[in-house]
Amino acid sequence: MTEELIFKSVAELATLLETGKVTSVALVKAFIARTQAVDGRVKAFNSRDEANALALAHASDERRTQGQARGPLDGIPIGFKDVISVDGQPLTCSSKMLANYVSPYDATVTEKLKAAGAIPWGRLNMDEFAMGSSTENSAFGATANPWDLTRVPGGSSGGSAAAVAAGEAPVSLGSDTGGSIRQPAALCGIVGLKPTYGLVSRYGLAAFASSLDQIGTFARTVEDAAIVLGAIAGHDSRDSTSFEIKTGIPDYRTELKKRAGPWRLGVPKEFFGQGLDPEISTSVRQAIDFYRKSGCEIREVSMPFTSEYAVAAYYIIATAECSSNLARYDGVRYGHRSANATNAIDLYFKSRAEGFGEEVKRRIILGTYVLSSGYYDAYYLRAQKVRSLIRDEFMRVFQDCDALLSPTTPTAAFKIGEKAADPLSMYLSDIYTIGVNLAGLPGISIPCGFTKAEGAWWGDKELPIGLQIIGQPFRETDLLAIAHRYEQAHDWHQRHPTL
Amino acid sequence: MVRCRYPKARVLIFLPIANPAFDRLLGGLSVFIMNPSPEMNIEYVANLARLALTDAEKTRFSQQLGEILHYVEKLKQVDVTGVEPMAHASPVFNVWAADVPVDGLSVEKALQNAPSQRDNLIAIPKVME
């Protein structure tokens, strides 16, 4: 029974719950058993509260017995990236700085998911404070890619992606600042959705770069991503960047099946240039051919500006915002406090030196530098202007296209340790995803193939490949419908790693 | 190793000289004044960030950040004349909260993560001598 349940979609599990074929308690027990069996190798979880999850599962079963079930997520366990607050549970951001921190309140997304009956299931590993692309920058050790345990799951939401891919949770939440949902989803062979900036409240999300951060979801299917998005989207007065859609939040799950296209789909030619792995190029081009054959109009578009300057602008803006946001970790009110400080000022220096890991320190230094007197105009202000030009370029191509198609990543999952000593090469692994955050657009990665395991005798394994679809602001319904169309005609999402 | 140059460095050098109090405040700056370098002055920046770095970190970060700064130099090729800077991507501006009192965290919850506390207050080392 366990094996049958752990790889089912939320939509399928909801039907089993509704028809009484399975209870939420049985479901949660199945995921607990699976996690106990494989997480010693995958290391997706930072912490989990099995007793609490089972208690919530009991409550869900009670509701259902009384005819008060709350919808498709009632009784479904959902993993949380360890950067989103769940009242009474640890929130570490995979940092020594917050190793002993316990959330005193729920994030808005947590409140909404609890109200929908979903069961918070564990806090998932990540790059420290979401800074990284491999989940190696965690104070608690790296997470492994379930398809090949010697490789990274991507990042920063690597634990969230690995947990779903490995069958340790049916869906999970992550955050995406420069690709931190789409890139690990691609590397782990699952669906990763980053909504439009402002659609999902960031209240209760530990901030990295506030003008870019967005909460989103990992799932096995596009429909599951739509179900979770429907539950977490919406205006929130506690997040001043939250956007109120006057017509209300659409019923994404129902709408995505109603829209059949055909769509006008743009393919940015610069996203297929130097540095793209040939196998990924082939798989993504086959996906583009699929859309062409299904009646969509495929247009080659040119985005020279985004492909050339997005990474550079991003690493100035993101580090500037991170240096400001992480100033709050000063050893005074919460978080790590150095035991060796001689006075109040020394407390700042030593608490931060002891509490932060290497990549976080590197970014704080860079961000402080680009904001410092004499350099602000040359770096930060200029990067913000380049950001405007990047957004303008997206809006220009969207005049003739409903969405854009591209690879999610230039390469498949790389080896643990391969890029650890070279921050710049790690930064460049986000080259196709970063522009989307700068422009505040929605994006999704869906599985579109596997690399060939030519050296299978040498231990090589097939690795997942992701197709990125970039949508127009607040048009998630179209984005999901386009992704769903491809998924319905392919079975990549039904393949699972052997663990 | 790639290093990059910062033509505006002089601005930074003259500012604190005109203001001795500011100079004292930023202790690490004196090194910068005596030894103006075309590279990022990592001690000065670390001091602004209130971050103690080891000598090994200073050496490593200087080299890595030099490479990253060299990479981002490409932004200088872009003509940004007349372009408005973009602070964020959300089409909302001047958001005000309704002037309605709401409950905050309880004292107990607000202090539950404090590293040290006394009499419902967060305790820190002495600030005044």
C-alpha cells in the first residue's frame, strides 16, 4: 500500500480520501515510513514532527467522517522549505544562525494551507538563507539528488524538490528568488511553479531579496501545482507588495483544463546558445515541436539584453537586498549570540561571524559594497535601471506571445562539490531563470526528458531535464494550461527514482 | 586572478578625512586611507557589514569577489540614459495599513527566541562604560 500511495498525485490522493479508500492517518503513516526508509540517503528534511502530523491527520479524518472535509488538500501532507514559518515548529533557514529558532507565528501561506486542511509535514533543507543553487550551502549538510545520490538536487529549495521526487511528500512549498524553485524541480524531474511576484503573500517567509522572493510550489503534476496555488494565492495586507486581483483568484484547477489553446509561444534564441548541454537542447526542442504539432504558433524571439545582463544585474540587486535584510541577525533579539563578545558592538561582529556560512558572508560583503558610499550609483542604481530594461524586453516579446519556452537549466544535475569552490560558475547555472524574477513574471518547470546514461557501467544514471515556460504577469491560468497540455501527452512525470 | 579597478575610489577616501568622528567610527577605514588600493577594501566593507572575517576569508573573498565584480562590470556597457530604476516588480505603490489596532505577539512569544532575557526584557552586554 505504501509504495502505491507515495507516488500518487494530490488529485488522486484526494479522490481516495473522498471515497473512503484511504484515511489521512494511513496516508501520513505511509509518508513517514517512506521518509524513515530513504531520508538517511536523500537528506531532504531538516526536521519533522511526526506526532503533530499524525494528530492533524486524525483531526482531518474526524472532519471527513462528520461531512466537513474542506476540499482537495484536506488530510494531505505538505512539506515546507525551512524558510517559511509554521507556528511552534523550528525555522532554521539551514543556518547555524537560526539553529534553535522556533517560529512564534504562522506565515500567511501556512495559515491558508492549514485552513484548507493540509498537514505541514517537516521542514526541508535548502541553501543557507536561500543563497545557492545546489543545497550544498546548508549548515546541516547537503541534500542528495534522488536520481543519483552523488549529485546535487539543485537549489536553493533542494530539500523541497528532493522530498517530492523521492516520495517523501506529495507536494511541498519552496521560495524562488532567482530560480530556486524551477531549477531544483528541473534537476529532480518534477513540476516547480514560481508565481507572479505579488500573487502569493511573503508574510512569514524569512527574507533574502525582498523585491525578487516569491513563494511557490513543487508537485508531481501541473494539476497538483494548480491546487496548491489556488490555496495559497491572494491579497494579504501584511505584505505590502501583495497584489489584489480585482476579479478574484481564479479556480486554477478547473480553468487549466478548459483552456486548450492554441497559444502563440516565443522561443528566445539566445537561450539556446553557448553553454547549453546538447541533450537538454534536443529535449527542449522536441517539446517545442510538440507544441508546434498541436497547433501552437512558435515564434523565434530575440532577448539579447536579458541573456547578456540578467545575471550581472541580479547579483548586484539580490546581494544588496540580502545585506540589508540580514542586518537583523545581530545576536540581540533572536538567533545565534556569540559567547565570546566583549561588548555590545563586538557582539554583532562575532555573532554574525559565527552564525553565517561562507556564501552568506560573501553575499553580505558584496551587497554592502555595492550599496556603499561612492559605489551605489555605479553598481546598485545602474543595476536597477538595467532591471527596467530587462522587464521592458520581456514585455516587448509578450506583445506577440502568450508565453515563452526555454530550457530551465543549461546542464542536468551536477556532482556534489563540483562547483562549490567557484561561486561565479554556480551563479551562471541560473542563467535562464533569473530574468523571470527581475521582471516579476510567473514561470514553471516541467519534466521534458532525461539525459542518456551512456556511462551506465561507470555509475552514470539518467538525469531529468526541465522545460521552462514563462508566462505573463498574473496569467498563471494560461501558464498552467500550456504546461498541462504537454504533460497530458507525455509520461515523464510518471517515472520515479529507484531508492 | 582577475582584478578590477574602481575609478570612484577617491570619493570614498576624501569623505572620512573631512570627518574625524566618522573616521573613528569606522576603525578599519584607516588602513584604506594609508593604503589606497584599486581592489575592494574588504576590511572596510566587512566593518560596514558588522562582520568579523578571518584572514583566510579576507584573502579568499577578495579574489572571488574580484572575479564577480569583473563579471558585473559588463553592466557599464549598457546605455541607461533616461531609464527609470526599478525597485520591485509589483504594480502597487504607497500601500498604507488601515489604522486599526491589532494584537501583536504576546510577551512570551516575542521573547521565546531571545538569547538572553531578564524581567521580560532582552538582555545584552553593557553598551555604556
